[in-house]
Amino acid sequence: MPTVPEPIRGKSFVIVRALYSGPVEQGAALIGQWEQWRAPVMNGMRPMSFSEVATVSNDPTNPMPSLSSGGYVTDLSDDAVETILRYVLPAGGPPSLIFAEVRHFGGAIARVPADSSAFSHRDAPFVMHMVGVTPTAEAHEALAAHIAAFKRDLAPHLLEGVYMNFLDGDESRQRTPNAYAAGKFERLQALKAKYDPRNLFRSGFRRFVFSIIIMLIVLFFSRGLMGDKEISFQRLARKLTRKTKSASAAKGGDVNA
């Protein structure tokens, strides 16, 4: 493929992606440990503005046929690493996955109280994301089977919970409850039943309203994803109530209609 740079064409690599939000000198010192350990074939580490943060992952900007999955990883023992390598770099043929990425979790995420929001599984040390291209129905079926076998063999090193942002298709609909700790999914269902009893908003994850997910995301980022300003169930309920009353008043209708 002419679009692939010559140094990496036809090869497999371990890619280290990192982002440090703080003084450039401190970030450079941390990244320098990786650069000194192994000389990189290509090095894209550099100072950047926050508006460029998306280039770290550099996801495609146009739609493409693909299948994504993931899970919370409990450890990176020799057995876990060997299982990951076996499915990412299979012997005797081209890899089915474009990548399987293990990201650090915990840290500031884990320091937020567990009952502060719907987001759960903050104590997981790692989260894994895997993606493959599926240009045909047959390719989709084959990749789904490959991912299922991968996660089955990696099961001793996975938590029961899931991170919904990494799941696609049937898995995302079937495992929605697993994304939340006990009681939180039920509270989201209660919000759905109260504010959308006729299921007007139904294009989203199974059993609760897509608009609530979008609102959660907007509120999380508007108030800070981590820390004591993170949105709570009570704040969400108050905002939804105000929005419902405002919409009803604008139409001159009954709030309870």
C-alpha cells in the first residue's frame, strides 16, 4: 500500500500512545523513558494544543465497515500478554484485528467516589480495545468469532464489566447492563420510564434512552469528567425536570401529558 510509510510497510509493531496534560518539560521527561528504552522506528511525540488531542488516536473521520470490542483487564501477567499476542499476531496468516490496545485505567478515574455518577468499574487497572475491518458479511462473521474466542481465552484476566464505548453490534445491546454497577442500570431504567414512557428515543443501547446517554456525556464534559463536579443522579434528574417543564411551557401543554 503506497499510503503506508516504507519503514512500517508489511510489518507489525507495538505502538505506544501517550498524552500528558501539563508542563511540556514534565511530559517530555516521562516520554523520554520510553524513547531511551527502545529507539522508536517512527516518533510522533511532540507538544500540541488541546484541539489536536484527537490526533493521538487518529481515528478515521469517515465511516468504514468495522467491528469493535473490548473489556476491563485485571492484569498484564505473562499468560495475559501471551494470549493477547496469540490473537493479535496469529501464526500462519494475516491478523484479523487491526490492533488490540491496552490502556491505563485507574488514576484520577479511580479517585472519584463510586456513587458519584452512573459510570462504573473505576477500580479496573486496564481497559482493552480491539478493532478489525469488516468489508463483507463473511468478514464480519469471521471477525466476530475471532473476538469471541479471544475474549473467552482471556476471560481469567477480564472483569465482568464492560466499557460501552468500545462495544459494537449485538454485544453492545446484550451487555449494556454489565457496564454499570449494581443498582445504577436500574436507576437509568427508572429515568427512562419516567421521562420517555412511550419510548420515543429508542435508537441506542438496550433498554434506556439514547438521549440520556448523550446528556450524560455533555454534562460530564461540561462539568468535568473527574472530580467533585462530576454530574450526579440528582443533578441529572433536576436538569431533565427543568428541560421537560420548559419544553411543555413553550408548547402550552401539560407537563404530565
